[in-house]
Amino acid sequence: MGQTRLLTEHYDKPEFQKLDGYKKHGGYAVLPKALGMDPKAITEQVKASGLRGRGGAGFPTGTKWSFLPANGEPRYLLCNADEGEPGTFKDRLMMERAPHQLIEGMIISAFAIASKKSYIYVRGEYDYSKAVLRTALDEAYQAGYLGKNILGSGFDHDMDVYSGAGAYICGEETGMISSLEGLKGQPKLKPPFPAVKGYLRKPTIVNNVETLAAVKYIIRDGGAAYRKYGTEKSPGTKLFSVSGSVVKPGNIEVPLGMPLKDIIFDLCGGLKPGRKLKAVIPGGSSAPVLTADEAMKAAMDYECLAQMGSMLGSGAIIVIDDSHSMVDLLQVTLHFYHHESCGQCTPCREGTGWISKILHDIVAGHAETKDIDLVKKISEQMMGKTICALSDAAAMPAISFVTKFRSEFEQHIQAAKSASGGLHHA
Ligand code: SF4
């Protein structure tokens, strides 16, 4: 069993990073076709393809584009390249191996939504990605793929790279817009949604790197052809970042709906020698964890994972073996969310800090069994009450870890008590 390389077909060729090499493998051949189409027909093809946002939320891309008001107001396209979800490293690969693929997809998407200006908002730590993209943008301007009257079509479009400053919350679309506006990168209440009032209070579409790159292939082959891959409700291919206890970690591209066990045991070479599967986080650190039994039954598509109480998220598969402590893992996860909470909402600000402290006490051997229940109770109070989804993103793994691996938390607390002779440390 192999990968299905639609977007990543030429990623092994170093020349694909540069304009000449990209063109040698069909690069910028779809752009003239797209610029000759009715922009509405491009959106219709994207709708027909069933493409869903690859950043985490999985919202249908064509439908999102349709939310833009019909008037002639300036509108912006914003590429979310602030890849911060722990375990995820696919967008980085796409920007560094194939910057023109993203740029071509963005020009086509910008033409479809009548946007004259776009930004690629890149995670602050991704210095090399930014450098590669800036070189590629220079090449694209010189070749006439960006700027005024692109390829004689009458369509003008400018594109820039914008650097984030290392805050996870700027990956949330309204937080990203605030940051791009020069404000503190804090999420805003929705509605209004960015498609109505976004960057500079103008209509704005925010799409992930992988989503925008896929648009090129949908226009090249047609929306129906894209549906050849994947399942009926989750069409297309998807890049997954596989990390943890597998022999061959890395990024892979496969059709949506592939069994998780095939990804782990065939494509990624199985577990490291002598190790047994304990759990899998299927969609980045926000996704509820699956037990080994659940993972063996899971298919990597939006519907199956939702039915199992988890989610596809950003496509980061974190494989956990029997040598890892679920207590330690949850503690570092909650420490991360507490650190990254922007502090606007009380349930998120206080909840992440409180749980993080309890978990720290559990790890340090200063906790009681009832503290496990407290973690769950606090987490449940953090769900669905805040401006953005970070609060839920912290609560979901906490609930799933302490529910599915409760005995491990109990054993950890008991072992620490026995070691200290039953003394409770205040
Ligand atoms: Fe900030 Fe957390 Fe509220 Fe999101 S949920 S806006 S990160 S405090």
C-alpha cells in the first residue's frame, strides 16, 4: 500500500521549489485556464469537489467563499500558515517544497473571490518557510503571475508574506486578522464572520495552506475528478503529519477515509521494536485521544472520527506506545494551552491554569484520586462558553485522557502516595 500523491507528486524533486522546476512539472499551466473562466464557475467547481478546510474545522471551502457579500467592496484572501497545532508539520513541508503550488492556488482562489490583495500569514518560527516564499513571490512577480494585468487577463493581484510572532492563538482566524491589523493577536466574537467583516473590517476569506494548494488541482481536473479520492462526505486526499512511536514518522498524503491502522502499520512501518500501541491522537493535540482498540477501527475522515467522539482536526497523528505516560502527556498538553490562552475569557484563562496546576500536582505526587474528577468537572465547564475554540481544545483532550485512561492516573497517584509513605504534601 502506498501514498496517493496528488499535491505531493513532485515534492521529492528539489527543483520543484524554484519557478523553472515548478513549470517543468506543469506549474502555472492551470492559471491561464482559471483566468479564462467565469469566477463564479471556479467557486462552483470548488463546491462540486466537496473540498473541506484542511486547517482543522473542515468547513466546505466553496460554501465559505459564497458567504462573501455580492457588493464591490474590497475583499481580502488570507492564507493561514500559522501552523501551531502540536504534532502538525504538513504546511511547512508544502511551503518549503512547493511554494509556487500554494501561490498558484492562491491566485486562482483570489480571482474566484475578486480579491486584489492576499497575505500568507506564516508561523513566526518558520524562518525558512518565509524565506522560500519570499523568493518564490519575487519570481512570480518577475514572471507576470502577480501584479497588474496578470497574463493579460485584466486581473490585478498583489501577495505578501506576513510573519507571526509565535502565538498559537493567531492560528484562529479572527486572532490572525487582529495580528495582521497590527493589534494584539486576540480572537474576536463572531458574528460578524470574517467573510462579512474581516481584515480592516472588509470581507475576508481565511483558508489553510493545504486547502488553497488543492484548489489548483480541482480547477485542473474538475471538481468531479477530485471526488475520485476519499469518501462521499470527505472527498479528496489529505496530508497527515505522523509522529510519535512509529518507525517512519513524517508527512504522508493519502485519500481521506484510509484506515488509521494502515497508516500506522503499513505506511509508517509500525511501532518501534518491542513496543505496543497504547493510544493515538488522530488530529492534533486538541483532538480527543483514541484507545488502541478504537484506533484499530478508525478511518481517517471527518465523519468516522466525529462518530468516535474525536476529530480529524489538522491531520496530526500522534502515536503513543506503552512506554509513555498518559499523565505526563496530558500535563504537557495542558501546560501548553494555559501558556497559549490569550486570557480574554474566564473559563479558558482560569480553567487551563487550574487544570494545569492539578496535573502538575498529580505528576509531582501531591494529588488525591478525587482530583481526577475535578479535572473532568472543570473541563466540562470550559466547553462552548468562550470567544474562540481554544478553551474547548484544552478541555477535550483533558476529558478524554482522564476518562479513557483513568486507571493510569489512579495508579500514578497511588504509587506516589506509597512512595511518600502516605503523606500528603500541601
Ligand atoms: Fe482567548 Fe481562550 Fe477566550 Fe480564545 S477561548 S479568546 S484563547 S481566552
